[in-house]
Amino acid sequence: MDSWKPTLTIPPSLQKSWSTPPRGRRDDVNVLDAVHRLVPNACEELLSAAGGRPKKQATPDVAALMARPQDFAAGIVDFGGETMTGSLIFLSAFDFFAVFGPHGARATELKRQSAADWVRVRDCAMEMSNQLLGRIKNQLRKIGVGVEPKLPRAVSGYALTVTVRERTEKPLAYVGAGFEVFIWFDAVVKDSAAGGARVDVVAEGEFVEF
């Protein structure tokens, strides 16, 4: 059973409207269920486009990364908008970004001992988080929710440990090709939020390489 749920804080005044499907269209769903589905879908599409074969983990285990945070990196991107604010974290091991990151990182073998290569890996982590949020943003527009990403940032080592400890919910996690990927999606819905106009969603493209 899929027990993952996005961390979505909704004001009491909006609990009913955001948890009840709007009337008028047979394919309408409530926002909570929509976010629950679209975040994993966007993750799987991105990882598949990057060359991985993602398989969702039912019981994510962050023990390994907490024991050796120096082997991992995470891209973090905050977002805002008239409807909600929040953040997304894309976290994985150095070797994952070296293999599946944008083309520049895969062109040569990256080494953990190299400070320059760590810079490139953190750049990859930021880009992966940015691309994932871009896909989520595109799907949120379909249900009338607009968000605007801010500039991404990256953490590793002790800063990564602090970031993970601050999470109150378990991550969405995938395993494949010998790697694990962890994603956190946290959002707070504004008191003044209201669904916007529904729009046609642009078809997702391939994984962007630089």
C-alpha cells in the first residue's frame, strides 16, 4: 500500500473546499488527492527521462544517508505564489548525480575526493530539484494552482543532516540501478487561496542537459 502523503498544510477555512471534488466535471478531483498523485508521477517521469528505472520504496530508510551525509547531496528549491508556498528537496548520493546528472557531469568520471567535482554534483542536485518542481508546477496549473519557483540551492555534509532532521514527514523514495533517491514536498496553503482558472498543461519534454 502506498502510504506516502505530501506535507500540505491547509487552513481550517479551506479544509472542506480543498478536500472535496468540485462539481461540474466527472474528472475533477480534490486538491489533496491531486497533489498526492502528481508529485510521484513527476518524480517517476523525471528519473525515467534521466535514464533511471525508478521503483518506489514502500518504507524509506534514511539511516544510511544520516550515517554518511558526506556521501550525499541535496538540491532544495523554495516556491511561492498566491495559492501556496513551500519547498521541494531532491536528495541522493554523489554517485547518482555523477551518473544520472546533466550531460556536463557525465562527460567525465567524477571523484568524491575532488572539491571541484563536488561543486558539479551540487549543481546537478540543484538542477534536478529545479526540473522536478518545474514538472510539478506544470501539473498544478491543471487544477488551478499556481506556484513560482525561487532560485535553488544545494547542501551536503552536516548541512544535509540538519535539513533531513528538520523534515517532519517521511520522504517519497525511489530505488533503481543501485541508487536511492529521496524527495520531500512541503507546502502551506494561504488563507486567501482560491483555485485559479484551469489551463491546458504543456506536454513534458525530455530531461534537460547542459
